[in-house]
Amino acid sequence: MYVMQTEGRAPLSGDNASTRPGEGEISAHPAAQRRRLRLLVVVALVVVLLDQISKYLIVRTMSTREPISLLGGFLTITYTRNPGAAFSLGTGFTFLFTGVALAVVFVILRTATRLFSIWWALALGALLGGAIGNLADRMFRAPGVGRGYVVDWIQLPHFAVFNLADSAITCAAVAIVLLSLLGYELDGRRATRPAKPASAETDPSASDPSASDPSASGSEQEKSPLE
């Protein structure tokens, strides 16, 4: 044991060991973090490309056409320009939503530096791609930079018109809520609640001193009735 300690193959004391399971394993594998970052970037790029390509095709083909009804009227392909947020909400706050989208992108990029979980990489990648997809419309479409209208083209019965970026943002939000409720953290671990200490009700020795002291109960049994 002394040889292993002096050669550096074993810690000299238990205090140097990691206090959290798997902490040393995660910190010793920066390649795993790079893979999660690549996954996040790939998912975001796929969402942005699909969103922008679909919007380009809609603008080219649907700006002068009537809406197309599909699946017996369940899905309608149309063309609208939305100055508000996702699902045509807040149409009078275009500049505000541009700032919010920029803040979301910044926060996700900062959070990605602590990312080790595959599921969080997928969720944050979809959120990042959706935010960038709509942000690109606000920055580069009419009527001007930061005030551009977002192209929406998917319509369901009794629901607002939306686009693929909106869908990615919604799915990512649901995934993030589920991951948080299930206790999954960004570093890939699952948070566990500390065990509750045993109560006096489940410990017979706490309420009955004789249970923990056999000699006391034995001495009482040895006493005669006359005493």
C-alpha cells in the first residue's frame, strides 16, 4: 500500500477522494463533453436549416396561393407574417422578443460549457435552433433589422399558425421540464434525495430503554414477587 501511495497510484488519504459518485470519471473525460457539444450544435443546425428552408419554400410558393388543406382539414398549409412571439402571441412587442431571443441564445451557449448529458444536449440543441430560426427572421426580414416579421405556415384546427422553429421550441421546453422533474442534471447525473433518519417510532430502543439494555430487563425478571 505504501509503494502504491508513493508512486501516485492511490490517494494518500480518503479525504482526497471525490465526494460525488462519478465526479472524477466525468472530469477526466473532456472528450465526452466535446461530443455533447457537437450533438447540441448538430441538432441546432438541423432545426435552423429545416426551419429556414421550409420558410423559403412557403414564401416562394404560397404568397400568391390559397391555403392548402391536408388530412381532411386537420392540417392547413398557409402563409402569414407574424410580428409577435411563437404562435402569434404579443404581436406588438417585436423588438422585445428580438432581445429575448438573443438572451436565450447567450444563456444556452453559456450553459453548454457544463453539458455532459445526451438528453440535455438534445433539448438545448432544439431550443437553440428554434430560437435562432425565428431570430433570423426578425433580423433579416421586412420591415427592418430587429423588427422583421416571422414566417408562419402550419395551421391546425382551433390553433394559432406556427412554424418548425416554434415546434422545436415547444418540444424542447417540454423535454426540459421533464428532465428537471425527473432529476436529471446537465452533467449527466440524476439528483437523489438524502435518506431520512430513522424516527423514534420505527426504533423500539428509543421508546423502550430495556430493549437496548438486556441486563436491565434480566435483573427485573430475577426479582421475586416478595421483594
